[in-house]
Amino acid sequence: MKGAWVNLLVGLVVVGVSIPLWLEKVPMNNWYGVRIPKSYESDEAWYKLNRFGGQAGVVVGLVITLIGAACLVWPPRSEALALLLLFLPAFMMMPLLVAVFWYAGRI
């Protein structure tokens, strides 16, 4: 049950921090946003990468949130699955990072 709440809350936080990036509301800075060398090349690169990262973050965050909500309704039947659920947000962030680096290579 803890894993379900962790996923639900982490997913909502990821969505919450991703929306301003998607809407290009975050100016270039050193602490919030997609902070890879490519994003610091220009304001245009910053906003393109952060818009993409924000969109991807919203998608990933919604998936994590939905999995958490589903697990509240249908709890995992094994302890191993419940433990795996605790680490799901970290695993879900990996494709997000890969997508951002892929996109950075394209712009």
C-alpha cells in the first residue's frame, strides 16, 4: 500500500514541476529545468529542451500517478511486487532522461 501512495504523490509532483517547463515559464537558471550542456547554448535551446522535457515529464508523471491510483484500488498481491512498486518512479524516469538526451542531439 505504501508503494501506491509513493507513486501517486511522486507522479503528481513530477506533473506539477513539469507544467511550467512545458509552458516555457522557467527562464535559464542553474537549479530548475533540463540542465544539460546543450540547454545552456542559447535561450532558444533552453526553452526547446525544457518544453520537450516538460511534456515528457507530464506524460511520465501521469503514468506514475495512474499506476499509484490503480494500486490503491487493486493492491499488489505479493510483497515482491509491492517492493518493486516503491522503485517504479525511479525506473520510469530513465526513459524520460533518454528521450531528453535524444532530443538534445536532434536540435
